[in-house]
Amino acid sequence: MHDLGILLAKIPRECEPPFGYEIASLSEFAAVRRYEEGALEWGLDEAEEARDLGRAAIDWARGLIRNTGKE
């Protein structure tokens, strides 16, 4: 599955990520890069935004994992 918005919609409301659904904008990039090498052109600004969103997602997920079972 390449639609991050659909995956995020499955997350319980109390666990929603702090970056919201903004990361869903990366879905197009993932699908195009996988199936159409080079068809989507992103500049440095878009690449940096994607990197920052990815890091935020990883940090958020790590926090959830660390807190699992502590309640």
C-alpha cells in the first residue's frame, strides 16, 4: 500500500501523529519513484521536507513503541 493517508486514518484518534496528515503528501512520491523511475521531479526544498516528515514519523513511532505496555 502506498497511500499514507489511508494508513494514518487507521490509527486510533488518541495515537494520531503530531504531524497530522501532512505526511500523506509523500504517497505520490513513493508510488511514482517505485514504478516510474524519474517521472516525478522534486527539488531540494521538497526533498528536505520529505526528510523532515520522515524523521518526525520515525520519532513519533519510536515514542509509541517505548510507551507500549507502560500503562
